[in-house]
Amino acid sequence: MQTYRGFWIICRSCKFPIRLPDQKRILVAQHPAGHQDLLACPVCANVHVYLAETLERTQFRTPDPFRRSAAIVYLVKFHCAVRSCRSEAAVRAVAATSISVAQLLGIWKFWKLHARCEAGHTLRVPNVSDWVVLRQA
């Protein structure tokens, strides 16, 4: 049986294995002070801080969905919900390419954020119309 190397992270809330592209640049270990890597679970919609060290290399029995263009990583950016705060959050979210961004926004607006902004405020999901969504992989 053929295997395919790749990475995954186990969701801290529901323990779902989140498959990531076969590249460590998705979560980078070295950042400026205060920067965090936030990753959304596609199953339970919880967003947690993860470190590059929490990536686990594994051998999958199914081909890499990122290389087959069946999955993509989005980078969702938004400002802290505290109006006077200039901090920006960036959440990575894995999704199937067959799902539109409009459908994803309908799901992502229910994210449960378990993080703080760079200024220390508890992150809250702001109005979806204020988000910037970028394709990463």
C-alpha cells in the first residue's frame, strides 16, 4: 500500500486530526514578539494557538489533497474587535476547494477564538465584512 508523507495537528478541543500541506511554512516557529499562529478546526470551529513544533509528520494512506487541488489553506485576517486597538489577527483555515468562500464565511463567523491579540485583548470574531481572506496553499 502506498503512503503519502504529510503533516497534521490534533485539534486541542475535539481532537480531530487537521491535515496540513507537506511544508512547515504553514506554521513558522520564529515570529516577531506577540505574533501567534492561529489555526481553525474545520470540525468544531475552535481556533487555538499552535506552534510549529506541534506539527506531526506522518504517513497518510490517501494522496495529499493539497497537491491534488482538493484542499486549500486560507489565511483570514481581521483587526481586534476593540476599536482603539490596532492589532491584527490571522487565522489559518483548511477547507475543501469545492466549498465557496461565501459558504466558508457563513461557517467561520461562528469560530470560537481561544487567543488574545498582540495588545492582550481577548480576541472576538468581528463582522465578517471586515475580514481579508487570502489563499495560502
